[in-house]
Amino acid sequence: QVQLVESGGGLVQPGGSLRLSCAASGSIFSRYFMDWYRQAPGKERELVATITSSGITRYADSVKGRFTISRDNAKSTVDLQMNSLKPEDTAVYYCKARFVNVYWGQGTQVTVSS
């Protein structure tokens, strides 16, 4: 069983930055593929970024060049650095871990507004 706890969300002005963090329990964190998803009101949940167990990263086209996903296996954390934020980035952001099973965090709200 893995528990994921996200933090770092909040209100930010357009063009600003936020750093989300996801802390995971469990002893095999390094084996997990880690994803960040987001879900805006009235929209489906979408994949934002992935980092594999070997550190390979992938991004949605909408966030390429603005968001960076990283992991610290020693701390069992995965972060999402979000720069140049836009109002359309407003959503609840979720952390997901996948190896044999899939686990989700509870989500953290990000609001980009002036």
C-alpha cells in the first residue's frame, strides 16, 4: 500500500510560479513511475507530466517548456515546478504512482488568476 500526499498548491498571478510536491510512503518508491495529472472544473482529468523509475520525463504539449517534473528517491518525493503559469493551468493537481498497482493522492488546488 502506498499513500501519496500532495502539497504546494495555492493562488498565483498569471506569469507566476508554484512548486508542487508529492510525498510517498512505502519502501520501493524508486521503482514507481510517477505522474502528475490535473482536472479543471467540467473537464476530464489529464496527464501533465511523467517521470519513470530511471528518470526519463515526458510532458503534455500544453506544459512543455514551462513545467519540470523531478524526483528524489532518497526522500520519496516527486515535485512539479510550474513556471509562466496561465489561467488555463487552474485545476486540481493529482499525484499518481504506478508499479504493479496504481495509487492516487488527494489532490491540491492550483488557481491562476489576477
